[in-house]
Amino acid sequence: MSIKHIVEAARWILIASGLAGIVALYHHFPRANNTTVSLTLLLLVLLFAGSWGLRYAIGASIAATVLFNYYFLPPVGTLTISDTQNWVALFAFLGTALYASHLASRIRQESHEADTRRLESEMLYRLGRQLLQPENVAQLLNFIPSSVANAFNSPAVTLYLADGDRIYLSDPKRISSPQVAWNPGDTPSTAAGVERTRAEIIHDLREAMLHPVTTSTADGFPAVIPLRVGVRPTGVVLLESTSLSRETMEGLSGLVSMSIERAEALEDSARSKAAKETERLRTALLDSVTHELRTPLTSIKASITSLLSQQALDSPSQKDLLTVIDEESDRLNHLIEQAVEMSQLDARKVQLELKPQSIAALIYVAVEQCRSTQPSRDFRVSLSSFLPNVLADKAWIEKVLANLLGNATKYSPPNQPIFVSADPQKEMLAISIADRGTGIDPLEQGMIFDKFYRGPSQRNQVSGTGMGLAICRAIVKAHGGAISVTSQLGHGSVFTFTLPIATPDPARR
């Protein structure tokens, strides 16, 4: 005998015991009137209806009517009724018991349905939050079947999309088909759904997405939930061994469809933004490089033309023209070198040789190189004698220091000093380069590290391509550090970048 049959038998025994107890109680107390007995029996019937359902309540109502007639309506001890009023009372009791049982059972059923809908709504809410986690369409499509299976306790979920005839499974070994029933004893290797060809299953899935929602049946057929965007069918979701209301399945259909559509829209938007950004950078590169290349090329062309056209130039004049050609050639080479470095850093083709380096030595080398080109500039270096070594690529960090020192000299008056300092900060070392120039507007401080960006106030006063700070940021970021600026208009700027402190234990890095 199954557990279900045992529970059912126990309930009937409790019903019989309850009715027998009430009859025995009032049968030994003659003073109790029939109204009290009938109300007590009716209360017991309502209790059964509210607890176990209408079927048990109807059986209890009929049994209570028979007992009430036999033990309490005259002539007592028989199933006959001598008084017409007692007939009315008996049928009123029976009708009241049945109707009250129906109402109590209905309330119980509606309460159960409300709880079920609440639980299903909570499942849909949790599923909706989970479907926001994937970052792109491919991850989302692979994530949907397993998420739906976990949310609704389904052993197997199949997602089919008509675009490309793509199939995604929660269980890679179990694919569902609307035309094949799964039995509880089926395994992935013996189930009929696996033995069918992919073309047959796709044909069934394409037909299923054109039909309305179909709930899961007791004979093993899965629940079929078509996906639509507007009125256009896009796919179908199949859930095995899951009992859901039609409203919940329609909500699941809308949730999955909107999640896919949202992810595709975000990807399209990202591609569109990337295309616009690429076009903007291309335009900025052309404008910046064209302007910067034209100036040295013009000087070189003019110098060469003068050398060719003037046969009797004296030595000093020839030397001046050759010096112009040499300087402008170096400038061209520097511009090309910056463009190559920027492209390599963007493509992450740079291999850093990270070794423990003395930051003081790197700073003094960069300062001396800058002082050689501007001997009148006052550089004030303030470094502790106990600075730790940093883990860095010597050549690239020298480029960062050279760029920042070069900017400090370009954007500050010649009679103002440049300050260089370094301070440890937990596992990082912060290097700061300060000037007393005009400062940077707060609105521009977040943009000066972007490629090709140059402030409107300096664009036509100081030459440059707008790649220097972008290169510095890429190099520092590749080292695991960060770069920032603090500036106040009229009082100068402080550029600070951090590098990781070298530790004896390589595993710590």
C-alpha cells in the first residue's frame, strides 16, 4: 500500500472517530438540544473541509446527517422521522453542511492557488535578476536553460531559437522534444528524445513555437512555452516535469524574450558606440597628426628648397638650414614614435620586463635629461634615502617621467620651478611631479588622459598631439598602477602615478 493510500485511510478514520466522539458526548448528556448537536457536527464538517478538501467534507456531511437522524431526531434509534419539522431540520442541516463544505473547500483551494502564484512570482523575480548578470548575448543564451531549470526545479530545459536553429540545454545529455514523452525511468542514453535526429527535433520545435502555451502533462510530455517579440515567434522553451500555471508560463515567456532582446540591444548599442568612438579617434588622429606633421615638413621643405636654390650660401647659413632640417626630422621621428607606442599599448603587444628598480635613479636620470634641454629650468627633487625599489620596466617608466616632466616645463613659466617627490603608500609607491603653471580646469581633468585630447586654452599656444598623457596612463596601468592629476587654476598642477613596490617573494605579486 502506498503512502498516499495510508494517508487517505487515516483521514477517513479520523473523520469517523470525530463524528463518533461527538455522538457519544451528546448521547450521554440528554440535556443537550438538537440545535447544539447540529452546530457541533457542522463545525466539525467545516474543519474537515478547510483542512482536507471537499471530498472528505461531503463524506463527513452525509455521515453526520445519518448519525444526527439516528441518534437525535425522534424516533431515536431508527432512520425514520415522525415529525415533518424534523425533516426540514435534517435537510437544512445536510444542505448547510454541504454548502458550507463547498465554500470552505473553495476558500482553501483559492488560498492554495494564491500561495502557488506567489511562489511562482517569486521564482520569476529571482530568475529575472539572474538573467541580468550575463554580460553579452552568448553568455545569456547559455545561462538561460540552467537558470530556468534551477528556478522551477525542472530536470531538463531546452531553449530553441529560430534564428540559426540554435539549441541550448540545461543538461547537455538531455534534449527535450514536444513530440516525445519522458518517463521517470528514462536515462539520457535510453530516452527516445536522444535517439531522434537533430533535424527531426528542430522540425518539432519550429512547429511548437507557432502554437500557444502548453502545460506539462502527466504522461511525460514537457511544458511548451513559445517565445515572441511582439507577434513574431522567435523560439520556444521546453520544461520537463514541471507544473506551472498558464499565467506563470506566459510571464516566463515574456521574461526570457525581453532578456534576449535587451542583451541584443545592449550589444548593438555597444557596437554602435565603439564604431562612433573609432570614427572620432580616427578623425582626431588625422586632425592632430596632420597638423603636427605639416609644421616640421614645411620647415624641412623650405630649408631644402633654400639649399638647392641658393648656390652661394655661406657656411653659417648652410649650417642654420641643416640644423633646422635636423631638429624638424627629430620632431617628426618623435611624432611617429608616439603613434607607434600608442598603437602597441592599445593592442597590448608590449612585453614588460618587470624588475626591481631604484625609483630615485630613474627620477634623477629623467631630470638630468630634461635639464640638458632646458639648463635654465629649476628642478627641485625631494626624495627620501630609504625609498623601496619598485617593480617596473626601466625604459617605459623613463618615458612616463620624461613625458610628465616635459609637460610640466611646457605648461609653466620658465622662471617657475618643477617639483619631484616620491612617497610609499602601503604596497605602492607614489611619484608626484608638480608645476606652478596656469592649472587645469576641473571639467577637463577627467579628459586630459584621453587620446588626442587637448585643452581649448592650450591647443593653439603649445604644440602637441594629445598622446603623451594617454601613453603615460597606458604604461602605468600595464604596471598595475594608476595615474591622476590635482590642479587649481592659477596655481599649477600635480601629476601623481603609482607603481607596485618590489617584494622579495615573487608569489606575493
